[in-house]
Amino acid sequence: MARARARSAQNGAAALHEGFLRHKGFRWLKIALWISAFAILVYLLIDRRPRPFGATWYGYTLGTIGVLLILWLTLLGVRKRAMTPGRWSLKTWTSAHVYLGLSLIVIATLHTGFQFGWNVHTLAYALMMLVIASGIYGISVYAAVPAALSNNREEMTQAQMLDALRALDRQLHDAAQPLNQYQADLVQNSLVQDPFGGSIVARLSGRYPRCATQRTFDLIRERTGPRPDLGDDPLERVDALLERKIAMLAQLRRHLRLKALLEIWLYVHVPATFALIAALTAHIVSVFFYW
């Protein structure tokens, strides 16, 4: 009996920590595969030339399914505001969102009948593929980046890392007082520059070629040599503090880079979704106008 309870507890814990991709034994992946396979089978069994496309009964059917599915998929943002358990918990909804969204690749492509051109219909298809591609990227980073974020933080929060950086700046300010004017100015430049300023490219790449702290450290290290002995020489103390600051900056920049990788895809996914809905509206109106 005790073993049964322990096994049940382990199963419950596993279910609790089960990711949305593996939810219910990949239930929504299987459903999406069945839907896609059925759509392909029907397409192949229709004996007509030319092959079915958007203006046929099959094309209209797939188009209606695709539009309804897209509108339902856009409701995930609304659903996220109500985190409830049950048959349609947020985890279930997210799992369905991912896999049914991927099934749109098959549904929408068969709806087009592989007929593309420079028109609003192809635009809607292209925007849908952009939304799906950005969603795939989002899933990929959410699968890998959180663990990297946790490892990089070393049990420190972002606020704690920033506090440690500010403490190093205060120590550098005090340690630079005995230096000559040129060296003190170098240290001051490293203190006043925003170490995280720069373009989105710098944030995503983690490369800051104009970092004043690195430049100051390189110039002072030329004077102190590769291994300062941290004696009474103020320059050697500044050298050691700059080395610590560079390490802290590297950690913080990795942290901000990983956070940016987690967030950047939404700046494509969400606007592209609204553009897709607009293009779909134009697509549907034009179809019925010329019907």
C-alpha cells in the first residue's frame, strides 16, 4: 500500500511538471497528425483535373477550417489571463495551440492548391507561415533558454547582480582617487558609460566593442602586468576591481542576451498575427466579392 501511494505521488509529480509539448502523452500532436493525414488523404483521393484548389468545395472547406482555427489560436493571449486547471487548462490550451497551429501548414497549403501569385491570397499565406515560423522559434528558445538563464545567474537575481555591479563601481571610484589625472579619467569614463547601451544587435549578440570598462582595463593592465600582486599600489587595486567588473558585466550581458532571445520573437509573432488577420479579412472579402 505504501509503495502504491509513493508510486502515485511520483506519477502526480511527473504530471505536474510535464511540459505543454508532452501534455497528456502528446495528445494534441497525435490529433494534429490525424487531421493533417486525413486532409492529405482526401486531397489525393479526389479524382479531378486540375487538382483541388481554393475555389473548389474542398478548398472552401479547408479555408473555413483554417480561418476558424486561426481565430481560435489568437485567443491564447486571452486564455493566459485565467490560469485554471481542468480539461481546458492553460497547459492543454497551449499544447493544442502549438500542434494545431503546425497543422495549419498542411491545411492552408492544400487550401491554396499550390497556386501562388502576387496577390492578397498569397500574402495571407506568407503571413501565416511567418507567424508559424516565429512560433517555432519561440518554442525552441523556451525549451533551451530558461535552463541557461538559471545556470548563468548562479543563484543571483538580476537585481542582486546589478547591486553587485554598483558596489564595484563605488569601490572603483574610491580606489581611483590616488591615481594620476590620466588614469583617474580612464576609470571615470568606465563609470559614467552605460555598460548595457547599444543597439538590439549588441543586446542579442552580447558584443559591446566600445565598452569603456574593457578599454580602461586593457590600458591599465599594460601598466600593471599580467599578474598584479595587489600590494599597496593603487593602480594594482584598480586593475583587480576592473577585472571583477568585467566578469560581472559578462554575466549580466549574458543574462540580458538570454532574456532578449526569450522576448524578441514576440515582437514578430504578435504583430504578424494581427497582420495575418487583416490579410485574411481582405482575402475572404475578395473571394466573396468575386464569387
